[in-house]
Amino acid sequence: MHATKISTQNLLDRIMEKIGKQFDSPAIIEDTNDVAIKVAVELWRPLDEHELILRDQMREERNNANIRSYNNLMETLNSLFYGDPL
């Protein structure tokens, strides 16, 4: 039983390594800190409140979509790993 656990872990490690090498895997959650916003304003121009609200809404929608995609991927991989029908 112990050998199976090690080989399973090795398989998962190899899958993660392969995914990391073949695919660009950006952060699932996008966030911009206050320092980055301040520097952007200094380099470009001040943003009005409406622009900031729209940006926050777009970021939230994108984050939610990324989380859903990630969860779907993990469910699919889990189903494939345990032999469950999709």
C-alpha cells in the first residue's frame, strides 16, 4: 500500500511539473495593491472614481471566472484520477 501512495504522489508531481513547463499558469486571483496603483497614477494620470469602480468590477468578474475554471479543472482531474465517469 505504501508503494502505491509513493507512486501516486510521483505521478501527481510529474503531472504538475509537465503542466508548469507546457502551460503559462498565471495567478488565479488578480489583485493590485495600493502601492502599484499609486505608481501607475504617477506614471500615467489620476483615475476617476468611476474608472476605479469599473476596474474593480472587471477584476472581480475575472477572478470569479478563474476560480470556476480552476474548480472545474480540479473536478475533472479528480474524476479522471479516480476513474469516475465524466
